[in-house]
Amino acid sequence: MQIPVESWYQAIFLRRSRRSFIDRLPEEEKLERLEKVCREFRPFEGARAEFLRNSPEKVFKGIVGAYGKITGAPYYVAFIGSSGSPNVEEGIGYTGEGVILEATALGLGTCWVSGFFRPEAVKEHIALADHERVYAVTPIGYTQKGFSVKEKIYEGAARSLKKKPLEEIVEGTVPEPWQAKAIEAARIAPSASNRQPWRFVVRENSITVRLNSPKDSDKYPKRLDCGIAMLHIELGALAAGKKGSWTPLSGPNVARFDLI
Ligand SMILES: Cc1cc2nc3c(=O)[nH]c(=O)nc-3n(C[C@H](O)[C@H](O)[C@H](O)COP(=O)(O)O)c2cc1C
């Protein structure tokens, strides 16, 4: 599927994590559009998104604690990866963020949730192969315009308004205009607990995404967050009229974007 650059790039600046949904069903054509994007936007082997016309109530139900409580969403999307595939975590981040930005462009609310959800409940809605795992989910639905009081409390818990300044996340040479645009788009990408575990290494005609430290966790893989930032980098570059391609890297380096 070709990336709809204009609408996804604009959606980067509109998207915020939303956790309280209202009692209004999204229109059928919006659901069909999301189903199509889930089916067709599969740039990484072993990573896919599935739109589920099921209530995610049980998926989120019973979760204690402020961070992660999602209420009232009519539908959800599951982000599923094949554990044997190389680069599956960054693949899930990149692929899933495409779906999140599409939903945002359609005026719907979303929230990446990788920690506080029940994979067993997702398995009641969709059959998974033995080697597959649900890495994360997002609720899908309408939200009220402003943030509810409850959402503001969760926002505080996740410190989500604060994005790191460029000095903390960029290394290397002075960016060219396309690189500045790409990095600004990546700087505001969502990440688990808003930890922003990335560094962007700028070289002539390239940007490398690197982990901020080698320490990582199975439950909240930093490479998944980095996959989200990768899509934002590419959208920033495309919005500046520059095409590129990704080379997967290993160790603390996640991937390098080179101009074509
Ligand atoms: C991979 C990933 C996992 C996340 N998991 C959760 C979660 O379990 N519960 C939750 O409430 N928010 C979760 N979030 C949302 C983050 O807290 C949120 O993206 C961050 O605070 C930045 O806020 P923003 O999305 O409004 O920019 C997750 C985000 C990402 C990218």
C-alpha cells in the first residue's frame, strides 16, 4: 500500500493518546477504510494489524491503576507479530503507527497499549498461529473534543505532554531541511510511558535510529517505540519531498534511513 503522505503527516500533529471514549459508533465507511489499511499496510514480514469489530471491554477490563485504563471504546485493533521474524518489534511499531495515524486522520481516538491489556481476551476474537503474539492493542472510537478530567490525570501519570528537546535526542552534523522536518515529526511520536527511548544520528543523506541505552525489556520493547519513530521520520522526509529506504541494523542501532 502506498503511504497517504499528506493525511498521515498531518495526523502526526493531531494525534494524542485518548483513553475515554463516548457512546457514538464510527461510520461504516470509516470502519471499512481502517480494515483496508490493516489488510494492506504490511511493509514488514511477520507484523500485522487486525481491526476487530468486537468490544475491547474484556481486553482492558479489571486493570488496576491509573496508567492504562481505557473506557467506553466500541472497537479495537490488535498488533500481532511473529516471534521468529527478524525486526518484528520495529515492524509492529511502524505498521501499527500507520493504522493509528489513519484512525487519527479519520477523526477517531486511539491509544497504543502494550502493557495493561489481556492477550487471552484478544485470542477469543482472533485465531493466532503458535508463533504469533499480540504485542499491543489500541482502542478505536470517538472521544469528546477536549480531554476528560480522568484523561488529564492519566496524562500526568504518563508525563505525556513533555517531549525531549532536540539536544537530548539528536547526534551528528547540522541537519538539512528534510532531516529537521523528519526529526521534528519523530520527536513527538508516542512511546510507552512517554520514555522516548531514541537517538537520531544525522549524517549526510541519512538518519539512523538508535536506542538511548542498550537496556531493554521484553514487555515494553524499546525497538517497538523506535519503529513508531521510524514511520514519523519517513513521513517527515516524504512531506519535504524526499524519498528514502530503511536498512535494518543490530545492537543498539535500530535502522538507517538513506535517501534514494
Ligand atoms: C508502545 C506503547 C505502549 C503504550 N502502552 C500504554 C499503556 O499500556 N497504557 C496507557 O495508558 N498508555 C500507553 N501508551 C501511551 C503512552 O503513555 C503515550 O503515548 C505517551 O505518554 C505520550 O503521550 P501522547 O501519545 O499523547 O503523545 C503506550 C504508548 C506506546 C507507544
